Amino acid sequence: MKTDKIQPTWENSIGLDAVLDKDIYLATSEGKKLPSLKPLRTNKKQLTKVSQRKNKRKHGSKNRLKLAKRESKVHQKIARSRKDFQYKKAHKLTRTGKKIFFIEKLNLAGLTGINKAKQDENGKYLPNGQSSKSGLNKSWLDAATYQFLEVLGHVAAKANVSVVEVKPNYTSQLLCYRD
């Protein structure tokens, strides 16, 4: 059975909206909210502690090398837990029985970019909102939405399910996830 020949209907398709609202990771067109894992935020304290200890050590020393290995293990733990979470969510979505997934085609590079610097006529830099946007950037990168959509594509292909990218215009209004 080829998924290209399936006509989308309300019964055989589902829409997914990437959401960064409190602890919500994804919202579906069926009104379900998938909770977020936030592996970077949960391991931030441990990562900061190891990084600060490493940075106090002399470059090239054996102790710094040991702490660098420990820091890389924390990063690896974060990456593996994120990847495991994404595969579990993708498999859960494909087991719903839907044959077509509609996902937003987001410009994630644009969403996580930095704001342009603003200068007045004297050459003095003005506030541009980057300090408040940095937390949002960290949340988008911690959610790894693009990586999840790639994982969903791979899992859906194995399950003979079609994934269709749509323009993100007004999808949050159509897939209302707020209470």
C-alpha cells in the first residue's frame, strides 16, 4: 500500500504543531498535548558544575582532561535522552493509526538567530531585546524540534505513513492547544 495515493481526511490524518508553552512539546489536531522532556534544563546544574571546575584547571593538565571527559559524558547523556524521547514520541504517534501527518515547515534557523544590533546616531548601541530572546533560543534548541521532525519522518517511513510539510501560517490557531 503506497501512502501517496491516500487522500487525507479527518479520520486518517493528524496535524502537529511545535509548541513552546510551559511543559508542552507538541500539540496535535486531536487536542492532545505531548509533554516536553527538557534534558538540557534538567541537567543544567550538573553541566555547569563540571564546566566551571574544568575551566578552573590549567590548560593541558590531567585533571582538566578528566573533567573534560566528564563534561562530554553529561552532554552525551543529554543528547541520548533527547533522542530516546523523540523516538518514543514518534513511535507513539505512528501507532495512533493515522496515515498522514501534517507538520509545520518551520524556519528554525531564523527562530533561533540573534537580533541585529541597533545603534543611534552617536554610534551608541541601543537595547535590541537579545537578552530576553536568548532564553527562548535555548528552549527551541533544547526541544530540538527539527531533529524530532526528522526522526518522525524516518519512523513514519518505516510504518508506511506519509509526513506532509505545510506552511506554518495560522496553524497554532487551527490546532488550539491552550486550555
